[in-house]
Amino acid sequence: MALDVADAHAVEDGAEAVERTLGPIDLRVNNAMASVFSPVSEMAAEEYRRVTEVTYLGSVYGTLAALRRMRRRNRGCVILVGSALAYRGIPLQSAYCAAKHALQGFNDSLQAELRHEKSAIRVTMVQLSAFNTPQFDWARSRLPHRARPLKPVFEPELAARAILWAARHGPRELTVGLPAVAAIWGDKLFPGLGDWYLARAGYRGQQLPEPRDANAADNLFHTLPGDFGTRGRFDREAKTRSVQLWLRTHRLAVATLGALTLIAGWSALHARRRA
């Protein structure tokens, strides 16, 4: 089923059709996005509106449609696919960063309300690092060179595994990739340092050496024909695994191993002292 997530009525009708044909919705993943690579001074009002409608309101509409049905059964899981940019804005993507910031605020409010209601419905916001998706080929851009994700880059399958884990375990928030962790905590502790660093590295780091095709079509207001697949053009550098994510999703094993190591060390030290 294809629909525009920026159309609240279409999203509601889509959810109704899904339940009518496939059964109760137990999981909703909100992942639609649109972006514009451009300095703020060159952005148009309608571009901000469209990015906000898709990236922020699309997730809100999807969540509302899911909650209306999940509340009848008091069960279900909603995933909000966020980004490190929900905390740390970067240059040349102000509309996208602002939409993800808004989604983070929506998540905070919803979490508190569900807790107040003592609801069994779970909501998780998954904060991603940079991923090798086709968005850098279809997003609108005014950059002199072709757009690229800030390094390091991960393959989208890693994000899919993280979302699946979040759906099964239901943490309040799941950060995927050490770069996202660093960006989020760096912005909390040293926001001015982040401004300085991104002013120096954020422009070149989001562009390839080759010039941008000024006649290239984009999907900001209309879908583009063809199947773009799931991966972009950065397979050679994209990572398939994240040690940070493994440690985060195996906390019990890590804690058990740490405890056993401490016990073994204490026992060995005690034995030496007795000897």
C-alpha cells in the first residue's frame, strides 16, 4: 500500500485497511523522511514545510493511527526512527534536523503520558548514526558537489536489526553506532565545541569530490520512478557491525562477564594473600 504520510487522513485509512485485511496492528515503525541539503539562507518556506510534514508529522500521524487501535487492546509497540541529529543539528540540513528535534520532543511527551495512563503500549525512539541509504541521490540539494553522509557510515541492515531488537525488548531509547552516542553526549556537554567542529568539517564532510548534477530530480514533493533499493553508493566504506550496539543489546551478558571477572580477580588476590 502506497500513501503520502504527510496526509493524516490517508494514514488513518491505511491503518484501517491493514487491520481489515491483515489483522490487529502490533507494531508500527515510523521511518519516512525527506531532506534538503542547503544553507538556511537559500531555503524556501515550502521546503521547510514539506520536510516537516513528512519527517515529523508523518511519524506523528502514523503514531496516532497506531495508538487508536493499540489502545483498544492495551498492547503494541511503536518505533520512532530518529537520529543523532535529533539532538545535534548539523549545517546544510536544517529542515531535517529541526524535524528530528521535534520528533524527540513528541517522544518525551508521549512517554510521560503513556506512563501516566499505566499503558502496556511501548514506544521506542531509535537514534541512528549515518547510514548508506539512497537518500543522498534523491534528496533535494543546492550543494556544489554531490551529497554524502558524514563518516563513519553503516549499512542499513544494521539499523534494521536494531529496530527489530527494539521492537522485541522495548527500551525507551536505543542509540545505534558510536558516532550517534558521541554526537548526543557531545552536544549535551560541549555544544559550542560541536558548533566549532561542524563549522570546519560539516561542509566538506557532506560532499563528494564530483560536482552535483544541477538537473537531477528529487523526491521532496513527488515520488521518483524506479526501485532505489535499500543501499546507497557507499558500500566500500560502510560498516556492517557496531561494537557499541552489540554491547548495548547484550547488557546482561556483558554485566555477567564483568561480575565473573571481578569475582575471579578477587579470588585470585585473596588466594595469594593467604599463601
